[in-house]
Amino acid sequence: MNYSEHSLSFVFFLSSMKVELRDIQKYFGPVHANDGVTLTVEPGTLHGLLGENGAGKSTLMKVLSGFLSPDRGEILLDGKVVRFHSPTEAVALGVGMLHQDPLDFPALRVIDNFLLGSPREFLLDRKRHKSRLNELADRFGFRFDPEARVFDLSIGERQQLEIVRLLALGANVLILDEPTTAISAQQRENLFDALYQLTKEGKTVIFVSHKLGEVKSLCSKVTVLAHGKVTGEAATDCPTEELVKMMFGQALTVGKRCEMNLGEPILELQDLTLSDWRLEVKGLSLKVRAGEVVGFAGLEGSGQELFLRGCAGLLKPSTGRIRIAHQDMTGRPYRDFIEAGVGYMPAGRLEEGLIEGMTLAEHMALTERNPPFFIDWAMTEEKTSQRIEAFNIKGQPTTLVEGLSGGNQQRTLLSLLPPQPKLLLMEHPTRGLDMESTEYIWRLLQARTQQGTAILFTSSDPEELLDRSDHILIFFAGKVRMMDTCGASLFHLGELIGGKGFE
Amino acid sequence: MLALFLSAAILMMLSASPLDAFSLILSGAFGSWAKLAYVMTAWAPVLLCSAGLLITFAAGLWNIGIEGQVVMGAVFATGLMRILQDSVPPSAVLMLAALAGLSGGALWGMLVGGLRRYGNVNEIFGGLGLNFIAGSLTVYLVLGPWKRPGIGSTSGTEPFPPSLWLPPFRDFQASPIEIILGLIAIASVAIALRGTHFGLQLRAIGKNVKAAFLKGIAVDRNIFLSFGLCGALAGLTGWILIVGTSARHNLYPLISSGYGYLAILVVLLANLKALWSVPISFFFAAISMGSLQLPLQRQLDSSLGGVIQGMLVLSILVIHGIRSRWLRREG
């Protein structure tokens, strides 16, 4: 068959597609990410998938788009059971997914990205493909220069390119995973218009988000996930309170940390602006005192990591000033921050925190400041044994860190921090840990705060945030709001995480 | 075993008896005192280069540029000796030349580190480029400013007088100084990697740069230093290739003779273990020297020794790779 006719047929003569997921189960080790999810998306509709961080939305959508294979359960497209072994197969059968961070090739040109994954042609007719790209872009009100390099494009434009690419490959079902985290208001308008246009042409769109407002205004129907399970399904005209309850449960957790017995300011931020390639957090001012615990809430990638890395001296702010214990640290190198008593604990324990292939004692020796030339192994081992005991680590000084369980790795990371840090910056300090380990970690941390350490931490567990922090900073697409936890309810936090008051 | 089998297969293809060839290599290496001495003179450079590479490999760096560092060591040593040979006593000249070699190699090594740090050039490409530059420089020197009086030929500069040679050990045509230097280098590197904070930090960088940086280790400085140290040892090798007992005692193109590359194979085969690289480098030196007998006695090319060495490393790496894959599936 002639390729161009083929491509025209799937671009212009559309068939709507019904999507059904039945009893999808997916484990990651001990984590049950999807626990029997059953979901039906009617053809030609805009369907919302709502849920908190870690509710299992992305996992479910990765299963549907062929990135992950389910441990159990089946996927039906138009009533037929299908099995994908790769995203390519999923796209061939009509399901395409747009990831939170675009999976494209920044070094290549727009047109090359567009052609990636197209059915194979030995020689590319670039002229014809360019006009095909422009035609598709025009239909949805997008505008590209086919010869531009992708890294010169904004995140919003890269999403648009990805949408057009998936459509050209024949996607009838389009999944968008948190598409509005890092794009401008104008681009969001464009995106929503395009999504309406898509459903008008008969495409099925699944819109994954934790933003209540967006889902309510955009979608006709919404499914809510929490802890890997479907907790509700509703038409989007149902009241917001109902949706919040479905997302966060009925639990009446209320912040209990009310006694404020705080000391000197440890961290002072003045009008700080931080940015990386996808996001900018602007005009942050904050004062954290000795002994204070501040939790960071919000969808992952909404600016929390930027903020922590900025405070750790790993990311230089473009404007504003950082003071630590009254000392101006703006623009100083990371090592100066360490000297000033800042401890940074990254989320990836074996990726950034610990060094695979090295023992606990070797880690201990590495943390020594201004060491002598030779290592005193006997002393190091003794010191390691002391820490092992103090932090209740199940291991020996000679144990390799990768042989430890997650909870023990986390305790090891804590044990390696200087004993009296002024400021602790932690990404997900208890992620993936069981209740007992979590409790133990927090006991250790709270002992530190009693001695005047200030703690900033991110977490995707709203209950943990309410329980453990004095204040919560809510991040929403690069914007930040502060909330007092004393007496605040989970419901209230849920509303803020969902975007109330940001728009 | 796999390596032996594969090399045997290749020999068979060349219609030669494998057993015959292997025994020739052995007798070529150990058949007489003179031959053994020859092996020793090849062993010392491989030992020194291996010691240097253990440092860069520990930091996770591929110092392909080691060949150029050997060459620059030889160039610096030669240059200094040409200047001082008529005015300073020979033993002092030898010592100073060793220092010149060290610094020449270190300079070339740190250049690789600098290119990586400030020019964002991967050390493999930077090293390769600098190897070519070092090679061209010797050709220029040999044919240009340092050419022999009267004749300009690529066979090298005017040889140095025997007073500027490392003394042989009685009749044994290999100076113990070379071997001792090599063994000292390996031993110090082994101790440094295991027992000093510098070595520990290098290993941490090699295993996980991100985590090492977050722990406050000065990653850039340590990488720079490791290139410098490796280069220095390579430079010392260059000096030995000029003043060694069985050396040609002059600077000539391709003076590094592939010892640096050979040392890369040694360190890979030793799986970055310092002590293992001692016997392995000896073995490799023996194969290299022994295979020189092949063309003399049979119509086989001496490059067969290189084939055997390459096969050995490849089969070990393949077996290692398959085993770790298998272990992962089990685990």
C-alpha cells in the first residue's frame, strides 16, 4: 500500500475507541501500585483520572500505553482483549501517551522528532512530511518551525509536538499525564482547545491530573484513584468536596503540632527565583527557625526539588538571597553549605545517596571532614559500629550498602549526616518504608529538632505532612503557598494540593 | 581456556600447529637468560603503566591517552638529557631526566583532565587526540630540531652514550632499577587505593559520581589529580624507554610501542585489582617478547602475540559479562 494514502486514512477517517481496563494489578517489589483497577472510558470523551501523588495513576496509564505490563488483568480496546509488549505496539493499536516530562530528543530538529517512530521508509521525503506536520499542527492551532531544534522549544510546544506525532502515528486514544505542571496559562488554553477539538474529531482523551479545577472544567467524567484502587467515579458536575473525599478518604487527620517553641532563624530566603529546564519558581521568601519542621506538598515536579536543591547550594538562584544562620550563602559552592551545617538527603538512596559496592565503614570514612592522608580503619570501624547501634541499622561495618533493606539504607543515610546539622533537607525521607521504619526515622528526626535542627522535607503522603510539620508549603506548578498545620484538616490540605486558591 | 582455544583456532586457520606456536612463544620468552632479560625490560613499562591506570580506572576514567603520556615523558627526558649531558655528571642527568619524564607525562595527563573539565571533552577523545599530537611531535623533533647530524631519518635521534644508560645487573641485560620502580609503583597504588582518603574518594567517584559529589568530595580536583598521577607514571615509563638497559637510547617515533594499551588490557584482566596486575603484566610481557620468535622460526607474524592477549581479555570480559547477567537473573 502506498504510504501516504495509508497515513491519510488514519488521520482523516476516524474511528472512536472505547477503552476498558479490567482488574489491573501491578506490583513494584512490595509496593502494590495498582490493586484491581477496573475502568471504562467511553469513546470520544474527555475522561479525567484524578488522584494524589502515588495513587497509581501514572502506573495505570503506563500499563495502558504499553510501557509496563500488568501483573494481572486485561486491557480491552473496542471490546477486544489486547496485549502490548511495548509502547510501539500500543501506538500501532491506537493508544498513545504523553508523559509528564516530554520523552523527546532535544538535540534533534522538530521534523526529526516528528518522524521518529513512523513506519519505516528507507529514504525520507522530508518535504512531504513537513507539509503533513504543518497540516496537523494547523488543525489544532499549533505552530512549529520544522527546522527548529527541540531544546529551543518550551515545554508546552514540546507537548504539542508530541501530540501531533502520536496522532500522525494513528493514536485514537490519547493519554496526557499531568500535562499542565510546567506550561504557561496561554499554552494551557491552547492545549485545552486542542483536546476539545480532538474529541470533536472522535478521539478519546484520558486526562491524568491531581488538579481538581482543571479536571472539573475540562472533562465530562472522572475516575478517582487512591492507594492503587478506584475510590469513586463521577460526572464532573459533582461537588468538589465529594472529589476531595474520594481522593483523600474520610480520615479526619488534623495537624497536632501546635506548641511552637522555635529558636533563631536558621534559613532565610529573600525573593528567591530558581529554575531548571522545565520550571521556574519565582519570588520565594521564607524564614525557617531552629527546631521547625516544614513539609513540602504538591504534585512531584512542581518545584519542591528545585527549592530543596536551591537551599542545599546545589542550584544557584537566578535572583534573591539565601541566608543560613545569619550568614549570606547566595551563590556559594555546595561545599560551603556543607560546612555551614546543611545536610541534604536525596530521594534516590542508591542513585545519589549511597555508593553501591562500598561498605558501611567506607561510607563512614568518606564523610570525614579534613581527613588525614591515611585512613585509620580500626577507628573508622569502631565509629561505624557505634552509629550502627545508635541508628538501629541491621548490618555490619563490612556490609555492602546494596545488601541493606530500604529502611536500613535510609537509616544509614541519616547516620552519615553530621551529628548536629543546622538544617536538614530531605526528599521523601520515608518513601517505600513500612510503618515501623517510618516511625523510627521520625523519632530520630524529632530528636534532632529538639536540639535545634530545622528540617525541610518533601513527601507525597498528606497525612505524614500534617502529622510531622509545623508548616506546609504547597507547590502548584511553580507557585507556592504556606499553610499552618495546627488544627488544619486533611481535607483542607487536599483542597490546597488540588489547586484551591492558586488559580 | 576459551582464549587458548580461540587462539588455537586462529593458528589452525593459518595452517600452523598451535602447540608448536605456543611452545615457541614460551621458549622465546624463557629459553635463555638473555631472553628472560628481554621479558623483564618489557615487564617494567607495563607494570608502571598498569599502576597509573589503576588510579584512573578506580575513578571510573578511561585514560586512553596513556600512550601519549608515555611519549611525552620520553620527549621531556630526552630534551633534558640533550641539554645537560655535557655539563652535569651522568647519574645526576639520569635522575633529573626521570623527573622531567614524570612531569612531561603528568602535564599531558592533566591536559586530558583539563579538556574534560573545562572543554567538556570526554577523556577518551581528548586522550586519543593528545596521543596523535604527541606522536606527531616526536616525528617533528626527530626530523627537525633534534635530527642526527648530517642525516634526517625517522629512525630516531642520536643515541645517548652508555654512561647515560641504566646499568645492567652483571650480565643480565635488564636493570633491576626498572623492575623495582614498577613494583614500587604498583605497591604504592595498591596501598593508596585501599588505605588513604584520596584513594577512597577516587573509588567513590568511580562508583557513583553523583553520590560522591553530594557527600562533599572535591570531584573535579580528584579527577584532575588522578590524571596527573597516571600521567606521571606513564612519563616515568617514557624515561625508562630512553635510558633502560635494553632500550635504543634515543627518541624515535612510536617509542611508546603500545605499552600503554597493553597495560589497559592488563588492568581490565586484573579486574582493577592491583596485586593481580603484577603476574598478569609479567605474563603479557612474556607473550609479547616470546611471540617475536614466531616470524624468525616459522613464517608467522609476531602480531600473533597481540592476538592471544586480546583474545584472553575478551574471553575473560565475555565470561564476566555472562556470569553477572546470569547472577542477576538468579537474584
